[in-house]
Amino acid sequence: MRDVAGRRLTLHLAGINNQNFLMRDEETGTYWQQISGVAISGPLKGRQLTLVLSDELTFGTWKAEEPQGTVLQQVSQYASEYEAKDWDVRMRRQPAVIQFPEHGMQSRDLILGIQTADASRAFLYDRVLQEKLVKSYVGAQPVLIAVGPDEQSVRAFRDRIPGVDGVPDFYRMTANKPGVLLPGVLLPSVLLMDAATGSEWNFQGCAISGPAKGACLERIPMLKDYWFNWRNYNPKTAIWGNASK
């Protein structure tokens, strides 16, 4: 969120710091680090922008969940200035300005980063896609990372069922019930089941049948990032998904 100290800020790209961009607000001239949301210079130095939950989904999954949603289109007069669709593929081949060759990680390895009040953890993105369901901890916080029925979209949840004691044992359904039908795409409504109550859960983290029906897991913010960038701003991060998981 861009409301800080009772003031709504107007932020612009101001530069790059270790390949992570800096924002500058018009109102005070303060500079903000994009990945952390922390003001690093100016009158509001030390202030923190509030992180808002966001999703990185395939269009089919998003449209199934938000059938009335609208799409931000390109501005035609600037179309030639937009990056090509394979931007992410080309970037993975680019050298990084800083290196953290720890735990066998490569600078451009894609990770899913989660922070809590006392810890941070990086989850190797490719490994998460392979596993499809990851149960782990970030500090003392139990987390559940689920790959969507499209096998590309990923969400993270606090691994606790409201009103149920203990950490539940979730597992991914192998035979999903029919769900939303899109042209050429069938998105199942049931993705997970928990052993504690036998309830069925969808990709939104909500129970749609069983004793827990109507309950929803708490969403956890998660950042898809390159290893070098995450590690630079989370120097004590733990890692899941390689030999040191």
C-alpha cells in the first residue's frame, strides 16, 4: 500500500540498486527499495510500505476465479517499448551484479520467498512445481504451498485450519472433481483434502465440503524472485528445495 503516515504517495521508478529498482515519491522525495518496501533515504527514511497480497497466475486460472475481471491492455503508442514475451527466459541467462554461491544455488535460480516476523525462507520454484504440495515452516510459522490445478500457479497459506487444533495433514487429490469449464481448460474445484476433518479444499484455500466447509486458510504473501536478489535482502534466509532443505 502506498499510504504512509496519513499521506498517499505517488511513486515513480527512480533507479536501480543491485538490479532491484528504487522508487521515489513525489510528495517527500523519499527513496524506497522495491523488494522490501523500506524507505532508505529521505524524510521518511526507515518507514515501511505495507505489503499487499498479490497473485501470479495463469490467465485461465485467474479468469475462472474472476470471470468479471478486467485486463490491463498495452498502450498501443508505446507497444514497441514493451519487453518481449520471453523476457524472463532471456533474463535467466544474464549475469547478476552480486553473487551468493551458497548451498549450490545459482544467482538466477527462481525462488518463492516467504517472510515472517522472525525468519525468511526461499523455496526453489522448479522444485515446488514438481512436488505440487509443500509443507514446511518459516521460523515458527507452519506454511502450506500449493500448486494450482493448472500446475503453474502457486499460492501459500498458513497451515492451520480455523477452529482445529494442531498442524493439519493436507494431501493433494489425485482424482479431482469437475470444476469450472473454460474453452479448452477444465479447472477442478477440489484440490486438497485434510486428514483431520476429511474436508475438501479448493485452490483459493477454502473448504467446499466436509466438516470444515466454509472455512478458509489464511493466505501468506509470497514473492517470486531470483535467488541473488532475495538473498541480498534476506541474508539469514533458510532454503527449501535442495540438499540443505
